[in-house]
Amino acid sequence: MDPADERTDCKRKLEHINLLRYVSDSEHGMPKRCACGGRMIHEVRVKDEFDTQPGKRFFSCVNYEADGLHYRQPWVCGVQEDIEMLRKRVEEADEVIKSVPMLVESVEAQVKRLSLLLDKLTGDVYNLTVQVAALEKVCFE
């Protein structure tokens, strides 16, 4: 085989392997688009002669082929994963909500400390202004 053809073939195989990895890594929740760019449809399996689960629902790519490059995910799995992700987000939001009162108290304490510091600095600026005025009076007399 020609080295250039072999290199091209190797690159094509690597792209195929990468696409398989992308598809398998992204099959979580209810997919919006397939890795091939095709839109997702809600498919209901028709009753086959040997089908044990007629009417089973899937999220499928419009261009679905059984080559591992397109999505075909059972509807129940997608919905279950989405519910688990939502539950996790709600738990994280609940933790944030519980920590808000402590943050408010911390911010209030910092504001109080900074306002005291500002009062002290304002007094220092006033004292310096008085001292400068006194020095100007002495120097220009």
C-alpha cells in the first residue's frame, strides 16, 4: 500500500474512533442533537412478532443506523438521567440557599468594619487639613 494512502486511511480510522468516543461520552439525559448533527425524534417501536416490549419509546437520530455513530437511547433512561441531574442541581441550590444567611452576616460585619475605618480616615484627613492650614499660615506670615 502506498504510504500516503496508508496515512489517509489511518487518519480516517482515527476520526471514526474519535466520533465513536464522542457519541458514547455524550449520551446522557435527553439529547437535543445527534453527534452527526441530525435532529432527534421521539420514536415508538412498533409491535414485532418476537418483540417483548412493544411500544417502547426511544430518542433516535433521524439518520439512525446501527453503526454506533448515531443516538438511539431508550426514553426511560434519558428521562431518568435528566431527573437525576435536576435533583442534583436542586440539592446544590438548596446548599447555596442555606449558606446565604451566613454570607449576609459576613458582609454586614465587613460593612460595619469598613464604615468604622472610613470614619477614622475621615477624621485623619480633617486633622491633616487643619495641620496644613496651620503650616501655611506660619509659612506665609
